[in-house]
Amino acid sequence: MNSEIDSPKPFSIAPWKATAFIRLFGIFKVPLIWYVRPKVIELNEQRVVIKIRLRHRTKNHLNSMYFGTLAIGADIAGGMLAIMMLREMGVDVSFVFKDIKGEFLKRPEGDVLFTCNDGPAVRELVNRTIQSKDRQNLPVTITATCPDKSGDQPVARFVLTLSLKKNPA
């Protein structure tokens, strides 16, 4: 068995490096990600926190964050842990989100933080994927908060099913 899988090195990536990575990914792969200008606030093996500012390009006609922007933030927060773990391990794995469930609780009328605390579960999913030939799935939970307006009270909650499959060699 691969020792990298059994005892992974803890990682913590400088937020500015992770922000640059996700914005470049947006420019070349998913332009809508680049368009909303996400910023990585925290990224380590436990959790990720992404910030999207409320501004002209991210808000709706009611001056709150557009639900499409909220979905982009949840997508980034849900996938960033897997992306960084896969890059760290140097394995060729494809990933997609199989489904999304959103619960919109309040109007986000300021900058929004998207937090995913599922790092250990994502690490386990990555390990299962590397050892298996089958697609592996995991529901990840993302909580959106608007600290300037609502403090720690969630404005939205998302559950996305992260689906990973090892690419053939």
C-alpha cells in the first residue's frame, strides 16, 4: 500500500496562492469563476473558506447576492479541498459534482463567506478513489454566511455530491 495514502502530510496553502490558482483555473476552464473574482481566505486539510464580494457583477435587482453567484461560491468551496489534495498527492483523478441542494435562508446583502469543514471526509474519499477503480461519491456541506450583515448566521446552506474517479493509466 502506498505510504502517501496511509499517512498524508498535512497541508496548508497560502491564501494568495490558492486564490491565484482558482482565478487562473477560472480564466482557462470555467470563465464564470473568474468573473465573480473569488478569494481564498483559508485553505488547510480541515476546511476551506472562500469569499465573494457583493458588487455589481454578483448581485441581483434587489441588491443581494444573485443565487447563481451563491452556487459558484458553493461549487468552489466544495471542490477546492479535493483539488488541493489531489494535486498534493500527484494522482490523476477526475471530479464532478453529481448534484446540488440549496437552502436559501436570508438575503445575502453583503460579502459572502463560503465555508466547507469536510476536509477529513474529503481526504478519505480521495484515498478510497485512489484504491478503487469505481467512482466514489461524498456529500459535502457548504455554509454561506454574510458576516457584515448577519454575523455567523447562515444565509444559505448547500450540499453538493462530490464524485471522484481515478483516470486509467
